[in-house]
Amino acid sequence: LRDSEFRYRTVTELTSGFVYEAHLEGDRWRMAWVSPGFERIYGCTLERFEREGLARFYEPDALVGVRDRVNAARLGHDSHAEVPIRDLEGRRRWIAVAVRPVRSTAGGAFDRIVGAVEDITARKLAEEELRIGELRYRTVAEAVPGFVYEATLRDGEFRMTYASSGLERLYECDLETFNRLGWRHFQRFDEPSEQVERQWRLLAGEVVIAERRILSAKGN
């Protein structure tokens, strides 16, 4: 038993978050124990946390989620959620929460909760930066007079994987139709040697700039 307790506490202290145990006392869940990571996330001790109250750390919508998970635990249901919080200093963080209800006696009511909390702030910030970057990219792409695209070039075959809306104005077809017809359908005026040269330069990592005549999907 002593070895198991040692291993349990060692694992909990190595995680980026914390684990906890709560007991049901009447109509209220009381935190019975938290691992040291609790203070890293909330910026205070468990005693200070309980004194301040949940509303100090959770926004109204998140607070509703806390109560829903507690009610689900009474019925014996596990729950998982990603939740925004604020620590004692008001800094916004994100946590992933997993809750599992436990019976203290076989066949009895669910009167305990074992939970695990992970700090996912870094991941959430990275996702937000990626979303903003994608939004800026698409905004610029939609604003240019032509269109912006991404493509693969394999075995001499050029295939677009993304194109802004300007493609439809220029080629008079959507991306799916463009790929189905193939790029040669639209660039019939290019000499084969010019096409091969451009492909080799692209594969060599060069920036290729060219002016060319094209046909639209409607023959214009």
C-alpha cells in the first residue's frame, strides 16, 4: 500500500496539471485532496480557492459546465471537457478536465469524485494563432485581383489543393472541375519544353514567375 501511494503521488507531481479527490457531503462536493499542480494552475492554495469561490476562477458559461459535470457524477457518469479559467491574478488559462465518479462502498451511491486536470493553455494559444493566421491568409487571398493557390507537383502532374475564389472568375470553373480537366486543358499555348523547364525549376526550390495565355473552362 505504501509503495502504491508513493507511485501515485510521484506520477501526479510529474504531470502538467493535477489530480484531485472530492467527497459528497450533503448536497455539496468538498475537495478532499489535490496534488501540488493545483497551485501552479490556479495560483493559490486549495484553502484560498475555496474561500474565494468558483466564480472567481470560472466565467459564467464555464461555471454552468462545472455544475453539469458534478450533477453527472452523482448519476455515475464520466465527463470530459476543455474549460477556460482565470487564475488568482486574473490570467486566462485553459484546462482539460476528466471526472470519474466513485462509490465508497460496493453497491452504494456515487459519493466521491476522482478527477484529472491538465494545463492545455499552450496548445490552445497555438490553435488560436493558427486560426488567426489562416484567417489573415484567406482574407489577403480573397483581396488579390487574381487568385492564390496551393498545389502538389508529382511525376509531372500539377494538382491544386486549395484556391481562393478568384480561380472561378479566371478559369470559369471551380477547383474540382479544374483538377478533373487537368492543367493542360487550360494551358494549351505553352510549349512542352517550357512546361518541363518550369517544373524542374519548381522542384529545385526556385521562385518561378511567368506570363502565359490560358483558356477558360468555357473556351474563352
